[in-house]
Amino acid sequence: MKKLRETIRHAARSSAPIMAVLLFTNMLLAQGPIFTGDASNLSNIIRESLKLMAIILFCLGAVGIAWAIYNKLTGKEWGNQAFGSILSFAFGTIVAVFWQLAQGRAVGVDTNF
């Protein structure tokens, strides 16, 4: 087992420069550069990353709630998972507000669903 681990480590070290060259060559030759000096392209990247971050945070919150419920049912510690999921939902809401602002929309807080 130790010999196999050493062989894998040696193979990874020896192939790392080749993988880096292939990765960076593909990035350099990609169609359509990201940073062209066009402000709309950079703002689109920021908007989409905010949207993706909000979606991921809401999904993490849902997973945290499910994990807390499972731990409560099995008699394990559940408070940390519940607190983390509440924080995830809260930060996801903040990111969603920033996304709305980045879209140029007004953010209204009301109870009219």
C-alpha cells in the first residue's frame, strides 16, 4: 500500500508540469477573452457569479436543515447544523439582494407575496 501511494505521488508530480502547460495553453487559445476592456462583459460575470453564489448558499441551507433534522431524529448534536443553515440562508438572502441591485432593480421588503 505504501509503495502504491509513492507511485501515485511520483506520477502526479511528474505529470503536473504537462497538465499545467495543457491547461494554460487551452486558456490562452480560448475564444473570446474575458477581460477585453468591455465593462458589460465584466459586469455580466459579476452578476452571474452573484446569482450562482446565492443559489449555492440556499442549497447549502436546505442541506443543513435536512442534516439537522436527521441528527435530531437520531439523537445526535444538531444545533451546529441548524445554526449553519440559518447563516447560509441569511447570507444567501444578502447575496440575492446584491444580485437584484446589480441587475438594476429596486429591492422592496414587504409582506405582499
